Amino acid sequence: MKTTLSITGMTCEHCVKHVTSALEQIPGVSSVEVRLKENSARVEHAESVSLAGLKAAVEEAGYGAA
């Protein structure tokens, strides 16, 4: 599955790395592409990974996700 999240609060490449790392740590996530200019994250993952779980990982990293 592919999910695109809108990410808020990112201001630099360090933020991109932080969000990427948070999403990559979720079991079942196979790839993550975070784009600063688009304020988005594209996540490829197994069906067992929930949208709520993706959002929670981003929020725990200190950013907003929708």
C-alpha cells in the first residue's frame, strides 16, 4: 500500500531526516520519501500498518500529520 501524509512543522533537512527515521522504524514500512518543499511524506507499507500508526509516529517525532 502507498499512503501520502501532509506533514507540518518541518523547516529543514534535519526535520526531513527525523520524520523519515520515525516512519522507517514502524514494522511493515518498506520505503519512505519525505519532501520538505511539499510538506509531505509518501510511505509504502504492508496492509497491517494503519494510518493512525503512521500519524502517531510523526507526532511522536514532534511534527504534525494529516
